[in-house]
Amino acid sequence: MKVSRFLLAIVAVALGVSCASTRPATHSATTAFGKLRLIGEQTIPHNMPFMGTVTGGLSGIDYDASRQQYYMICDDRSELAPARFYTAKLYFSGQSFDSVRFTGMTTLLQQNGNPYPGAKVNPSLTPDPEALRYNAQKGCLVWSSEGERIVNTKDTILTNPGVYEISTDGRYLDSFALPSQLRMQATENGPRRNGAFEGLGFTPDYRHTFVSLEEPRYEDGPRADVGDTTALTRLIKYDNKTLQPVAQYAYRLEPVAYPAIPANAFKVNGISDILVLSDHQLLSIERSFSSGVKDCTIKVFLVDLHGATDISHVNSLKTATGVKTVTKSLLFDFASLGKYIDNIEGVTFGPVLPNGHKSLVFVADNNFSVAEESQFFVFELIP
């Protein structure tokens, strides 16, 4: 989801909200998954030019160990430049995070081989890129689009969300089958606008892909709100050979962290990315934002699918009975860092550190707004 579409940054600046955090500063957290220790942080310059584009809108990140490089998808909807992804090198050790260097830019191509058009050219074909992963087994990339849903007296534009296989040079290869419940509709059914396919990841054996819906479908109930724990969204499990969905699971979202200012202004909490650990465990990032509060509230959860109900044939979680949601436990709250945290939308394991521990890399989408930052955070995962 692009918070800039709702003029959130303008609201925050107009209200003069401070970036300072008054939360207590600690730099690690421990769960059964392990302990996260912050190594360092980097921020790239606003609208940094690169290969004829401006960088920003970094909504997904993945690490390719064979090439020792990162893939990062940009959520520019072919407005500033054609829809694209970047490659980059991140330079860090177990003690410090020194720099980020962009190394390449690749245009995402439609099935006909052409770049995707912007909304002013053909809004029905304009993508909304959000997540990107490298499939080392197939040697290809997989990316997701949230689609589009505009329904008003002037226009009705319905573009389904999608998940696509592409080559590393951006060429279309194939697409994942879309469950019927996730088709965009002009009525209040199916996915909400900007609330669809925000995160994805593969099981370590590349047998399955999981895709996360950022927010509840209309039939599944209301969006997250302050003090409300009833919002339910979905995780979709795919077979990577057939590209067909094989299961769906209900995921209970946290409440929105803070009331909006003013009270009727925009606020949101949803899943901004996932990182799959096994066939039944994954990490989820929940990102909460409220107008008038500059920081985003970013929480990372360890999610377990054991015992969760397969809801593939459940059309409405709002009315269904006997549905068991996935379980989750808090792994890390970015508020514990005691610093300004922006719109984190991507996570990946990076290279193994010299001491043998895994690294974990997060990236923030700045929405191409001068009021926001393209942040990178690197952590050590201590078993």
C-alpha cells in the first residue's frame, strides 16, 4: 500500500508532528525464533537518480546468494518511469552497515513484451508492484501486483491482483492462478483497493509460495482499527509446479497503533511483507500508520500455520464459524530502537555473517515523498 496516495505525508507535515520517539530504547528482542540485534541503518538520498529513473518506492527486497546481490521492486506505477526493479549491493559486517550501492535497473514487461503503461495511458493495464522474490531453483523472479479498484460516478476501473514469474531481465514467463474470492469487483466484494497482494515468499525447498493479503476482503470483515482485534486477512499457499492455490489461512491483524489526527483521517494496519521459514512457519511484518503520527509502527511476528483451518472454500470470515486462525508471537517491535521508523515493506535474509549467524535485512518504501525516507536496516539473528 502506498500511503502517499492518501496524502498522509502532507497531513503529517501540515500538523507539524515531531519525528522524535519517546519510547524506551532497546536494541534487541528474544523469542523462540532467536534474538535480533541491530547492526546498522542506511538511508539513500531522496529521489536519487539512477539509470534514467529516480529511486524510491522500495516495496520488496530479496537476496540472491549466487550473485551476492539484492533485488528490490519499486512501486512506481509507471508514473515517474516504467514499472521496474533494481539490483543493489549492501555492504555490512557483523559490526557495522557501511553503504548501499545500486547496480542495475530492469523494466517489468507485459506478456506482449512491452513495458507496463501508466494510468494516464491505460489504467486497466497499470500494475501496482509490491513484492519480489528470486527463485534460485528456477532461476527466475516472482513479483506481485495489488491491482486496482476505482469505483465512482466517473470511472469504474477493475484490475485483478496478480503474481507473476519473470526472467531476471524482466520478461514475462507465467502467472499464478487467482482464487475467485480475490477478483476485484465493482460491488463491495473481494479485495479492497490497495489491500491485496503485498507480500510473498517461498518455502526453503521451493515447493510452495505463500502470498499475503495486506487487509481484509470486504466479505471477511472490517479493516483494522484502534483497539479492534477483529480484522482478519488471508494467506494463500500455492504449488510452485502448477502455480495453483492449494490452501488459504486466516490471519488476525493487530489493532491500528494510534488514533488518527483528526479522528476521521486515514489510518491503517496490515501485512506489508512475509518471509517464509518452512512449510508451516513464516515471519510477517505488520505496518500501522495513522495520519498525524509521523512514525510508522512496525512489528515483526513469528507465524505458525499448525492447526489453522484451510479457508479456501470459506467466502466470508465475518460469518464463518469454527475457523482457527494462524497463531503468531511478537518477534520484534521497531519502536524499541527509539528512532524514526518509516514505511517498512520488505524483508529478506541476507548473507551469513562471519560468526555463522544469519543476517536479516529490512527496507522502507518512501512513497517518493520528501517527508519519508528510503531506510535500510540490517540485523543479526542470534540463535
